[in-house]
Amino acid sequence: MLAALNPFDHVLDSFEWHLFHNLHMHVHLPFGLTKYKILMLLAAGLILAIFIPLARRASSGEPPSGVFWNAFEGILSFIRDKVAKPYIGHDADRYVPFLWTLFLFILFCNLLGMIPFMGSPTASISVTGALALIAFFAIHGSAVAEMGPAHYLKSYVPHIDVPFGMGYILIPMIVVIEVIGNFIKAFVLAVRLFANMFAGHTVLAVILLFIVMVKDQSWFLFWPITVASVVGVTALSLLELFVAFLQAFIFAFLTALFLGSALHPQH
């Protein structure tokens, strides 16, 4: 990690790619590319480079061999068997590729933030908001395609038996709450991922900033703070590595959960 003078350099998107204090790389490229856009393209490219050969092996009937291939196959099998099938149901296989893509893209974006001079695109609310929007349309678009528009809208109307015509008051209230709840779920997807990645990388940058703050101080102040900062950042980086996997899993898990409830509404 870099001991940047600005602790937010690592978590904010920009047209300038900082490498060192007095050396930085400009990315004034066509089509409005920024650092995070390049990193997202890099994440997508890495996914393609890994999983296209893996898919070709699987389609040919050749079993994966070696730790590398088995590790990635194990990750995909876990998302299919422990996330998609339990929470979507019998038709889960239709939606597994979407969940795989979502999980892997978020994971690779998270992991890029662990590499010096890089950054985590998922520390931007714009990126996580776009991912949540994609999940939102996938969830409700799939439900509309599965049930039809009329049946889908009808699924929001609960079947309740209340006296004195109270259903005319309660049912519209419940429908409004259900609709608002769908937008809240998408908002939660975006904010949860953004907040965890933004906070984690900011904390790491702030701890390293302590070294910069004492670099001109006496040795008995500089060395204890430097050693403590490096040890602290190392420990927190291991935690951030776990969080990178955890947040990708939670996003995919909640998407599968919301998708299953939309496809199979219970009233």
C-alpha cells in the first residue's frame, strides 16, 4: 500500500494515477476513461482469461487439474450449490451464470484494491450503485419474464382476510411497502459493498499516513510508529483480503435471495 499524502487517493476515482509522491501517471484517454474504469476493464479481462480456458476444459470433458483450476471450479461450485440452488429453487441453473459473473467481477475489483498503485472500483458508490441497478433489473426482469407482467404485479397483492372492509386500507399499504422495499433492497446492496470497501481501504491509508507524518521526526519517534504502522497494516490487509471475498459473496447471496423471493412470491 502507498503512504499517500491524501488518504483518499486510493479510494477515489480520478483521471490521474498516482504512483509516488512526485511521480504520477496521467490517464487522459479517449472515451472518458478513468482509473476505476481501467481497473474494471482489467477485472473483466482477468475473468475472461481465467474462465474461458476453464470452460473449454469443462466442455471437452477434461477434468480440471492442479490447485489453480480446482480452486476456481470450487468457487463456482460453491456459488451454485450453496447460494443459487437453496435460495432460487429448481430453476436456479438458469440464473447461475449471472450470479457467477456478479460474484467474480466484484471479487476481482475488490482484490485489485489490495495491490499497490491500484485501487478498488467497488469503493465507489457509482460502481456499486450500477451493480445494484443491474441486480435490480435482473431480479424483477426475470420475475416478469417468468410470470408475465400481470401475474407479477398481482403477486404484490396479499391475500388477507380481515373484517369490516379493512382490506381496502391494508392491502394498498402493504403493496406500497413491498414496492418501496424493493428499492430499499437495491440501495442496501449498493451501500453495503461501497461502505465496507471504502472504509477498509481508507483505514489502511490513514495508518500508513502516520509514517509520512513522522518522517522528519527523531528516530525514537519515527521507528516505533513506522514498525507499528507496518504491522497494523499487514494485519488489516489480511482482514481486508477476507472482506474482499466476504462482500462479493454477500452481494451474490442477497441477489440470489431477492431473486428467489421475486420468482416465487409467498403471500
